Amino acid sequence: MLALIAKLKMDHKKGSLNKLEISPLDIRISVDKDFVRFVKDRLLKWRKPVALEDVFTVKLIGHKVPFMITKAHPSEGVIDKYTEFTIRSSPPERERW
């Protein structure tokens, strides 16, 4: 079972994802509120729709770290400042993808 490390709860705005959870694909990471804000700020700049099981990279200290969207409600949409955003510390279970 994956451990939930950090969560930012925001008010929902129409036209955005209500909830989004991402997990690193290759490594375990340490997650705190500052890290969640850092990643969410990067994703907010995209302003593109995302969907469940999408894979994307975030550049961390010169390395691209792949993440997968493991939960999304609704299953696709745009991330905005009101999206409840969660990052797990370990990769998703293999049977999910």
C-alpha cells in the first residue's frame, strides 16, 4: 500500500479537476508541503488537459523525474489552483498500469 505523504486542499472551481493524485514511476521520493507546491506550480503553468494514467516529467535538481497520474476526478480536465493535489512517495502498483 502506498503511503500518503502530503495533500493540499483547495476550493473547487468549475471546469477544473476536483482531485488529482500523482506518483513517481521509478523511485521513492520524500514529499512535504513545499515539494507539493513546487510540483503543482509546474503543472499549473501547462494549462493543458491531463487524464488518468498520463505520464509526465518534472525536472528536479537537473534530472527529469517521471510521474503518473494515478487518480483524477473527473478522469480528465485542467489543473487549476482549486484542484486538490496529492503526491505519493512511491511508484504505483504495477497492476494499475
